[in-house]
Amino acid sequence: MQNKLFVLISCLLLVTCFASSPAAVNLGNASNYIILAETAVTTSGTSHITGDIGLGVGDSTFFGFSQVMDASNQSSTSSKVTGKLYAANYASPTPTVIAKAISDMEAAYNDVSLRTPDFYNAGAEDISGRTFATGIYGWGGAVSTAAGSTVTLNGSATDIWIFQIAGAFSTGANSHILLIGGARPENVYWVNTGTATTFGANSIVNGNILSNGYITSGANVNFTGRILSKTAATLDGDTVQVPILPEVPVIPPTPSYGGGGYNPRYDTNSAQCDPTLVTCANLVSPALNNQSINSQSSTSNTTFGIDNSTLIAWWLPLLGICLIALYIYLISRPKGRKSRRR
């Protein structure tokens, strides 16, 4: 019985590798802002910000925006922002709306920072060159990337990534945080419970930044995601944009033939099938064939949305444990009882 239980537990450990993605994170009203900070938002240079900015105090700590108040006194505008700026000292209902957004930001911060990590490193780490599958990753120290390095997140459009960083979080100049396999930036959360988050000049950053401390960006950083700080955020000629959801293709209805009825050009099995209109069963154009091959080769390095390096690092050792457990069970199980002699 004990041997069977050991085998069962080992196999369950293997199945854990196929665990589902973390639960979605609810940003609440904080999701209405591309940048939300409690004490100050600063920009220098020519920043390009697409989305609204929220500030938990008076607009005197909007630095570098040269904002112009609108007629309602509920918001202001800036040549650097495609959207509006909102501050806690603007006319009603803006103060109430801002307060609710900040409350929701803090609730989301508490949620993601307190979740139990799937993988944990008690120290600091340079994650340059790493590829991360969906999951919750935690560090007890600082996390950084080297100049010119790449960090890759590989998964589907519904997968969630949460990175819990207890120390400083910094990326090197010209570094990239890239998404592949359909991964979406709105599903990525870089959560810094430490003191500061710093992005190197000319880097590319994907995901939502939730920081307990200051968020500071070098020049010409390209953000796709939200910048949410419990203190302040500083930009330097950067581009910040909300994730753009992919368009759902609209398939037009099949035109009728001769005012109604059958049209052989739209029949995929017809000898008169037109490959410029539909995908013909008996005729595949070279262009379409090449596109299919390229599409297959681009995904050949993944398995179930998990990259092969992750497969080797986590699944195969546990598969080995399961096989060893099975072997122990087979060689140690009780032999059949011998019949008693009368």
C-alpha cells in the first residue's frame, strides 16, 4: 500500500508541471490609467504617452507636462499625452474617481505580491537570457538584466505571469523584455515590493509595473503596459502605450452565383476553385504553402506553450522521479502467497 502511495504522489508531482496559469489579476479602476502614481509624475524630453494619467495629489506635482486645464476643471491636457491628466485637486468627481483608482491599485498590488510563488529564489539574480513560462516567480533580493540582453516570456494569450521582486528591479540599456507564442503584455505583472524600479535607456518593456517605490526610466524606453506606482514615476522622452488587443477577423459571407445559388469559385473541392478567394483543397498556392511552413517552424520550439528549456529543466526530472518510483514499486511488491501444504 505504501509503495502504491509513493508512486501516486510522484506522478502527481509530474502532473503539477502541467498546472494551469495563475488566476487573473483585477486592477479595478486602476486599469483606466496608463500611468497612476500617488505622489508625482515627471517627464523630461519629448515623451509620447497614449492613455490617461492619474495623480493622487494636487497637479502641482505633474512635472514637465505643461498641462492645460479644460473648461470643466475636471481634467487637463498636454501635448505629450494622447489622453487626459487627472489630479486629486481637480473638480468633482475627479478626486473621488482618483481615490478609487488608487485604492484598487493598492489592492491589486497586495494581491499579486502576497501570492505563493511557483518558483522562488531567496537571493538576487540576473535574469538575462532567461525564458519564462506562465507562472508566479519570486525573488528575495534584487533582479536585473544586463545591457543589450533579452528576457523572453513564452505562452498563450490567456496565460498570466507574475514576478515578485523584494529588492531593486533594474533593466540594462538596450535590453528587451519580449513576448512570444501569443503572450499578451496586459497579462504580465512586474511587482516590486522593494525600493525602486529602474529601466535602462532604449530598452523595450512589456507588462504592467506595480512598484512600492519610485519608477524611473532612462531615455527612449518603449513601454507597452501600465506604470502603477505607490509613490512616483519619472520618464525621459519615453513612449508609453496601453496593450492593443488583436483584431478579430471578419469573414465575409460567400457571394451568391448568378444572383443566387452555387458558385464553383468558392467551392473548396471544385476544379474551378479560386485560390485567391478561398483555400482550395486541390490547389495550394506556393505563397500559402510557404506561409504554412514558416508558421509551423516558428512554433517548433514550444510544447503546450512552454519552451523546451523549461521542459528539460522541470518536466524531465520529475518524469524520472515517477519512473524510479514505479521501478521501486515493481521490484518490492509482495510476491504471490505460496499455497499451504496439507
